[in-house]
Amino acid sequence: MEIMRVIFKNNAPRVYTLGDTNLIPGETKPVDKSYLASPDVKEALKKGDLTLIEGGAGGSEKPVEEMTAKELKAYAAEKEIDLTGVPDRKPDILAAIQAAEAGE
């Protein structure tokens, strides 16, 4: 059975804890989709403290070469690819993802 996941970005100046996942400020991570039903998460989304990143799950994912930088960051978070230290530019993010997937 596939676990349904969504990807959140923490825009708040504080850590958000969702189950066993801690989202530090500025961090993007996949979490269980069930958190969408949480009143606290709904409020955080409404206030802009959390952002739901679209395009993380699904079978119609486009090739990484065609993704935007935002989509690439969400993809990396979903695949648990660490982008720490990678410049926030599409070519650099793409190269880091491709290197990680190639096992480099």
C-alpha cells in the first residue's frame, strides 16, 4: 500500500512538528497527507506559515529537466535528496539531483 504524502515548506520563524517530522524555518519536506486535516496545519496554511508544495506526488510527473526550480526543490524533498549548500538556481539544483540519483 502506497503512503500518500504531501510536501510542506515552513515559512514561519519557528519549527513546525508534524508527527515525527520537524520542519525548521525555510525547510521543505514530505509528510503524511493526513496532516492536511489537522486544524493547526489548516491555520498555518491560511496564515502562510506553511506552504503546500504542489507536484510532489502523482504518476504524471514531468522529467526533471523540464521542472522549474520550485518543482525541483519539491522533487528533491520528496526523494529525500539533500540540497544543503546548493545555490538556489535551477541548473545547480538539477545537477545536484542528477548527481544524487546517479549515486555520485
